[in-house]
Amino acid sequence: MASILLHHPCHQLLTAKHQPSPKARRFAVRASSSSRSALRVAVVGGGPAGASAAEALASANIETYLIERSPSGAKPCGGAIPLCMLEEFSIPRPSSTAASPACASSPRPTSPSTSARPSAPHEHIPMLRREVLDSFLRSRAESKGARLLSGLVTSLTLPSSPDEPYTINYVSSPTDNSIAGTPRSLEVDVVVGADGANSRVAKAIDAGSYTSAIAFQERIRLPPSKMDHYEDLAEMYVGGDVSPDFYGWVFPKCDHVAVGTGTVVSKPDIKKYQAGVRSRVEPKIAGGEVIKVEAHPIPEHPRPRRVRGRVALVGDAAGYVTKCSGEGIYFAAKSGRMCGEAIARTWERKGVVREEDLMREYLRKWDDGYSVMFRFLDLLQKVFYGSDVGREALVELCGDEYVQRMTFDSYLYKKMAAGVWWKDLGLGCRTVGTLIKAGVLGREMEKLGRSGPGVDQ
């Protein structure tokens, strides 16, 4: 078995829910006509993807509505982001204060037989408190002119012609003087779907299904003496007992920890794998009290259709989560910003936004920039996460300082690190040797031979 330990200060996630009444009165906000001088855009979902899209749109003086179901809540999330995101998205530098969106962490991979320290200890992986980050990004979008609407989107009515508006039907959040929300509708020219893996916007435009993993975690309040162990430490575990194709984790949440795991190939057995994680960490969490149990889907690949008509999907709604690590925050914010800028750029140049514009200015540029990376990480997960020997091979490779520098430079700054040819050659040889020793390479070659191209002889 193998484990990976990541230092990081605690962070806390909050969630909120409301149940609207179906009998409430409906209000409507209507567009004047398709020929009006102002472009109206609705962004559904106020996480990093939606907030970044709304900020880009509002900064271009576009009439922007940001609809968020639960502004006081946050998606269950580990919270790791690449270091470059702090500067790229002007996020305050890591701090241990409660108001700071990011905290600092430094990775230290270990296995039962080996242990390795980071090759660049001055560098770190920021770990975000999502409730703070999401609120920070939404507030910044509001400061640029976006209008935040608190409510749950229930449906999207598609136009019957290219010049008619879309109608977003939603239930506003209850106020202090009511226990039920009010049904409302909003007419807009363009819709950005940033409403997560179970996107209602994606369903409305028939964006197609995708494979998803399930992430399951328990929040456990520990005795103070045991909570001290996780004050600045997060643990990630790999092994067939915790997941057949993903990893398990223990993430601190200020006054408690989240213990969880995920899988895509064996969802019905998720509780068995959760028991495996708990067994691994039992001495560290003994005496703890389970205060919450939660689960959520994680997209495994982009949707078949991410642009349809004047609707574009971003973030988890589009399926932008990488394999191996399950990283999604950076790609959510990046895709949201790219989409918002594409809409603004098209409107400024043409005075109209069509499907072909969104395909050209947003989707093709996104795929050109990131599709190869997503496919590469998919391949890595298939090679290294498929068996315990593969996972041990991965941890062994992580003990190499050159591997650490190349992989962490690429991860932290989202660009390929400049290598040294003879070290790259040595790394290739070590990788092949490790895979052969673990039996991974032979197994994968055998699978390839059995699947064959099927060429007639």
C-alpha cells in the first residue's frame, strides 16, 4: 500500500439549502427585444467558473446576471490549486487568517518503503477554503457591475428562433420574512452554464452525458489532542483497499477533518472503500464524532457538447476536471474567464453572439490549450491507478527529485517545465524500469495486444 502526505493548514466548508414553495407567486423580468442595444447574459452558478465568467463579462460593460443557489455555502472540495492561480486571478497570498481564501501547503510523498521531501521547499500548493474563495470571486464580479441573484434555477426555456431570448426560470431564495422563495423568470440573450456536474443548463441543451466518479466523505470532529496532528497536514492514500481507481484522503476543516474516498468503476462499493480509508487512519481519528456525511459527483471527461446555440458550459458543468488528481478549481475559473472574454470580444466586434462565435472564440481555444493535458492525465491514471503495484510505482517515481521538479513546475505554473535532455533520458529509463519492476508495463502491453487494431492480413 502507499500513501501521500500533503501539509496544509485547515479550512472549513459550509453548505446551505432551501426548499422553495411551489405555490409562490411568479415574477418575470423580460427582455425588450432581440434588437436592443445592450447584451444580456445570465451566468448560472456562482462558484469559481461562474464568478470568473461574470467578472469578465461585467468588466466589458455587459449586462450580467449571476445566479447562485446558495451564496453562503460551498461545494465539498479539497481545495488545492496551482501556485500560478494566485497571480493570474489576483487571489490574496496564502495566510492562516480566516478571511484569506488560500493557505499554503508543501507536498511530501511517502510509501511504506520510501519517503521523499519536496525538491523546492520554498514553493507550496495553495489550499483554498471554498466558502471564502467563492464569496471573494463573487464579490469581485459584483464590484465590476454583475448583479447577484440568489436562487435555484429550475429550468431553461429555449428560444424558438435564433433572435429570441432564453428564459431562465428560478426560485429566489427565501428572505428573513418568509420561509419559501418566489418563482421568477429572466430573459437573456446568452447563457453560461456553470452549475456543476449535475448541470440543469446542460440537461436543457441536451449536452450529453458523461462518466462521473463519486466522492464520499465523512466530517469527523476529533479530540483536540488528535486534531493537532492535522493542524497543517492533509493526507492522501492510494491502494486497492481505499479505491480501485482513485485515492482516499484526510483533509482538515479547521475544527474537524473530512475523511473520504472516490471511485468511478465501483460506485456501489463506495462505503466499503470508505471503511478502508477509516481503517488506515483509525489510530489518528479514534474517539472522533461524525458530524456530517456527504457525497458529490466528479466529472471524468468533457461533455460531448459544451456549446449549443447561445449557451456555453464551463467548469464542472462542461466536465473540466483532470484525472489522477481530480483537480478542477483552476480549470473552472480559467474556462469561465475564457468564455466570458470570448462573449465580450464577439459582442464588441460584431454586435451579436451566435453559436459559431462561441465555438470559435471559446471552445476551440480551450481545446487547443488543454485537451492534450487532459488526455495525458487520463493515460497516467489508467497506467498507475489500476493496481497496487502501479500505485507503488507512482510513489517510487515521486521520490526522484528531478521528477518532483518537472511535475511540480508543470502543475504549479500550468506550463511544461524546461528539462535537461540527459536527465529526461534518465527519467524515461527509470520510468520504464519502475513499470517493468511493478509489472505494469507488461500488463498494459498485453492489453494493447489483445485489443489490437484489427488490420486484415
